[in-house]
Amino acid sequence: MEVLDEFTELLQDAKTLEDLQAATEQLRDHYKVAHIVYHWVNSAGERFGAGTYSSDWVDRYLEKDYLRMDPVIFGCFQRFHPVDWKQLDWSAKPARAFLREAIEYGVGNQGYTIPMRGPNGQFALFTANDTCSDEVWSAFVENNAQYLMIIAHEFNKKALDFEQTVDVLPRPSLSPRELSAMTFLAKGFSRAQAADALKISEHTLRVYIEAARHKLGAMNTTHAVARALSAGIIVV
């Protein structure tokens, strides 16, 4: 219970999307699972995310428009209780192909998702993933389901609090290097060109871009650039 109290307090004190992102990373490390993800859609239909999936998988998901066929999304939208991914319908060929690809991108072969809703049409999913046997995963869920449910609803309460603010979400603060990286991308530079202009490696550039993406609550780099421009964080 002491650890649960610590995470609850951490989420209650969150002021920015970066704080929620940090919470998913700490939860992942605490539970020793592959991923913790919180994704929500606000009352205006805008999507936000905090989590530990790789940017490669997020970009691939958006590129293939998997939102339109994701069995987890459809399965959880029809439910009001937590869902072990093994309970979902993976019988269709596209669904099986989607799962194989997700596993290839490191999502894991196991998943446990808690669907949540808000008073004005908001919809959210809190998910834990890992790679392990069915027996190990069943034991994990049995031992932690109650705590995960409490934590998931703390995430959701914070997201609803964010939506009630004037600006919907706190305006994130990017570091000088993050601002420079995003500005070059907004100007149409390739990653290689941006890295060269900043006199850093592409790997280091990616670190700055990923940090900015998380702070902006963006689903991919293009989304991050658009959010930074619309919020006036960068100007080109």
C-alpha cells in the first residue's frame, strides 16, 4: 500500500504531460513489465498519450491507421471492465497480423487494459504489457489488478482535470535543444540535416525529438511539430 500511495500522490501532483509520461516510466520499472501506457480522447475528440511504447511502433500504428481495426480499441470500447487481451477476438486474419507486428515492435504478447470514460464523452485506456507465458501473466494480473485499477483512475482523474483548465492542457516547456530540433523539423529539414545543423549525432537528435514529443503529448513526430506550432512554442 505504501508504493500505491506514492504513485497516487505522484499522479495527483502532476502538472504537465511530462509528469504523466514520467509516471508511466516509473510504473513500468516498478512492476517490471515491458510497457505502461495511458491514452485518452478528450471531449473535443483530441487524442493524447503518455507511455513507453517505442516511437517506431507509434509511428507504424499511425501510418497503417490501425486505430480503425485495433481489437483492443474495439474490444474495450464495448466493455466497462478490465480486459485481458486473451479475452479479445483475434480470430480475423488482419487482427492476427496486427498482433504479430505489435509483438515484433516490442509491445509484448500479453496485455491488460482498463477502459475508462468521462462525463462528456471522454474515453481512455490504461494498459500494461509484457512478454511472458500465460501462467506468469495470469499471476501478475491476479496479484496487481486492484492496484492497477486504482492507478488507472488516478491517471484518468488527472486527464479530466487537465481538460477543465483554460488551455485544456498545461503548456509544456521545451529545452533549448528540444526547441531547436523541433524548429528544424518544422522548417522541413530531414533528421540528418537537422543533426548536421545542430552539430550532433542523429541518435542524440532523436533523444531531443522524443523528449519533446512526450512533453507535447504527441502521437508521433509530425503531430509533435503541429502541436508546437499551434501552441506558439516554435515559430518558423
